[in-house]
Amino acid sequence: MIVAEGLTRFYGKFEAVSGISFTAVSGEVVGLLGQNGAGKSTVMNMLAGCLTPSRGRVFVGQHDLSKNPHAAKNLVGYLPEVPPLYPELTVAEYLKFCCRIKGVHPKDINQHITEIMDLAGITEVQRQVIGSLSKGYRQRTGLAQALCGNPDILLLDEPTAGFDPKQAVGFRKLIRKLAKDKTILFSSHLLSEVQEICDRVLIIHQGKLMMDHRMNQEDGIITYRLIAQAAPGRVLAPLRQLSSVQRVKTIGEPRPDQTRVMVQTDQSAAFTSQLFTLLSGLNAPIIELTPMQDTLENLFLNVTAQTGAQGL
């Protein structure tokens, strides 16, 4: 399990990541989805312990990353956007080096390397110098180093960069196989890739977590995007008490004069009737009530449609 609590990162006065919180558990594949420059790599670097948050905390398993970094990092395998490779080493030499760093017992290293090379699909190039490999094979070598030591948590930043279509299909199969007993987070800007692999998707836009969406929701569940002209403190509690409402999730940057939420219901007609009655009684005009089509593309476009002063 990995937990992010209010992760914030400044570069000078620029706030690259703002107050991101979420939890990912074992057996779950969570995708960080966002446009280039949204803050995905910054979040990954903070989760991996490569970058110190300006505010907020990361828990890896039961360990606070800031207080017990060695124990926390032992549980993590990390593939950054640019794999940390040594071009003058062969693939096998590099992985032996990584295994020693990860504390793999010397008697187990050769067998362990054989297993992870097979998983990553690089057995046939194990004697080649890394600098001579294609981009796809270098990326797969980087994935193999993330698997060294059999970590409980995998953090993969744009892991399919450089893959051809066949390699990308193989990667997706590998992730589903590894997810049986690991927590996996990977970032991507490819909607189709995230939709096919992930159990959940975290949509990040301009450094903010805009939506935490579970994929493959039950049949009959409808999600509405609701914006009401009233303070969240007045609307959220009674909204969650409506009998037709299953889940309410706030989105965007908090605003004192507006409530912005995603609402899930399996009783669409009852929900709209109850909602209109509630908001009329609260004197809270509806600015927007949009049913969301259950495709990641539509969710992404709707959630990131408004930015800047309007908080999305």
C-alpha cells in the first residue's frame, strides 16, 4: 500500500503540484493520467523519495517515507521517465549491480535476474551493451531494474515510451500479471492505455488531482458532474444523504461560493427530482448538471474543460 497525504511541491514560487491525496492498495493498478506538464512525474518522484515534498507526506506500507526512508524505499521499484541505465554495461551486468543495491542475497542473484529478464522480455539481449540497444529494449531494461528485489510497489513513469505496438501489448499483459500481489502506479498521457490496464485512474491537471475514478463500474451506475452556486459546507452533507446518491466526490480547486462534485447514482430519475428539491430549498442555483458518459476520454475532457479562475 502507498498513501499520499496533501502532496505539494514548489519550484521557486511556482506550485507544480498542489495538495494531492490518495491511497493505492495491493492488487490494484492505478493510473495517473494527465497532459504533458500536468505534474505526473513530479508526483512520481515524490512517491519514490527522489524529490522532497514542499508539504505533505508519503507512507509506503507502514513507513513514513520522510522518517524511515531506507525501509520505505526497500518496498518500492521505480522506473522514472528516463531509465537510470549505464550504457557501458551489458544488460546482465547492470541487473546484477541493481540486485546488489536492492539487497538481493548473493546466492539468489543469478536466478532472480533470469526471472526478471524473462518477465521483461530481455533475455535475448542480456549480453549486449545497453548503449547499443533500441529505445524499446532500453525501456524494458529499465522495467527489469524496477523489478529487482521483488518490490511490493511499482512506480512506473511513462513506462511504454519507445515501445512498438507488440511490446506495448506485452507490457499490458505483464502489468496485469504483476498486479495480483503488488501495488502498481503508472503515469501516462495515453487514454487507451490507462483505460485498458487500470482499476482506477487519477486525473491530474495543472498540478491538482481533479478526479479519482474507478474503472469498470457496475451496470446502471450514472455519474453526474454537478456545479451549484452555494458554499460546499451548505450542500455536501444533505446531498450525500439523498437516498438516490451512492457517492459524492469533490473536484477541482475548492471555492467558497461554489460546490463542484461528481455524483454517482443508480436511480437517475429519482436523483434529479431529489436534487432539484434539495437545491431549491437551499436557494442554491444549478450552474451545471451533466451526465458523464462512462468512457475515459469523456471524463478526462469534461474534468479538464475549465481551468484557471474557475478551478478546473
